Amino acid sequence: MARPEPEVIVNYQDGYAYSKGKMEEAFRSGLFEKPAQKSKDTLKVASKKEDIDLIMNEFEIPRVQAEKALAENGGDLMKTIKALLSP
């Protein structure tokens, strides 16, 4: 009689723990086979690299967050700065 494989839990530096059984179930369910759905709110706005760099450096935020802020404000640098400054 074969012994069942033990549950493997891996603790990572970021504080998260991943269970082997839960990961296998996620793969079996087809969760990762579905194409990613794009949000209708996602705006495709061409932002200047200089604008993104300025926002990143002045507000000390990551590039992704700076790009998102610019996209939400139609690529307008002044609107983006005002939006980031307002509570």
C-alpha cells in the first residue's frame, strides 16, 4: 500500500506560505488556462517617458503606479500631479 504524499508547505521571505495541494487544485481547475480578462476601464494612453520618470522621482512611487496614474488622467501631466496631491 502506497503512502500518500505529504502536504508540502513552503514559507517564503515575503511572509506568504504556499500549499502544494492548493496549488495543484488551482492548476487542475483550469484557472491558469483562461486568458486574462482586460478591464474595460483600462486606458491605452501613450505617456512620455519623461512624464513617467518625473512622477516616479517626485512622488517616490513605482513605475507601474505612475503609469496607471497618467493613464487615469488621460496622459495629462498636470492633471496627474493634481490628482496625486489631492487627498
